[in-house]
Amino acid sequence: MLSNTDKAYIAGFLDGDGCVMFQLVRRKDYVYGYQVRASIIFYQKTVHRDHLEWIKEQFKCGYVRDRNDGMSEYTIVGIKSVHDVLLQLAPFTRLKKPHVSLALRIFKALPKRFTSERLIAVGKLVDEFKGLNYSKRRQNTAATLEEFFNRHDSP
């Protein structure tokens, strides 16, 4: 169990050297053709990788990898893991408070059973991350989903 001091430290780390992301990922093996992917990524110079390893140990999920540019990343992927982490950090975030708030709205909007309409509605919330994260490469949007469902018979 993390202390509030540790949660505040990690939330500050997320505020300064982290990212909260949601993406619509094309998945041919999914009934509706797309997955809603949630991620949290913490960045740090590889010489300080031990800080990322410590955070990973606190949450018991995700992985740490070294990049080729002298940086390391601690990545948490998955709706449940990201939700659990953000619930713990939410009261302590400052710069990422809009990201966390939007993420919690998305989690609340995720239906137990998807329909094409529900996936598009969640996709519109996911689209709001574009402005928060200055995304330049986002290709799949709610409009992409609508086009996909117009071209295919949705289940």
C-alpha cells in the first residue's frame, strides 16, 4: 500500500516526466475492429532507470525499457491497470489533472458491452486527448470509426 507521500511523489513525477494516453487501435481480431488502449508512460534518463524500477515495483504492473537515445520508459498499458494507477494518483496531480480527469470520464463511459455507437461515443472522448497531448501522429479518431462502420456491417 502506497503512502500519500509516495503517491504525491509519483504524481509529481507523472506531471513532469510522464504521459497519460488513450488511443483507438485497429484490431482485425476484435468484433468492432478497434480497441480502446489506455497507457501511462514515465520517462527518465537511463542513468536514473532505478527511479522507474522503483515506481514499477510500487504498482506491480507494466514494464521498463531502455531506448536508444539514453532515455528509459516505464510503461503501463491496459484499461484496468491504468485505471487503478490513476485512481491512486488523481488527488495529487497538478499539471496532468485534465488528463486524469478525462481518463476517468473515459473509464466511466466504457460500456460492459460495446456497440458501434458506444465505441464511437468513447472514441470522441479519446479524441479529446489530441489537444491535451499535442498529438501530431494520431490517425484513428471517432471519424475513422464512423467511416469504418459505414463501410462494414457492424455486429
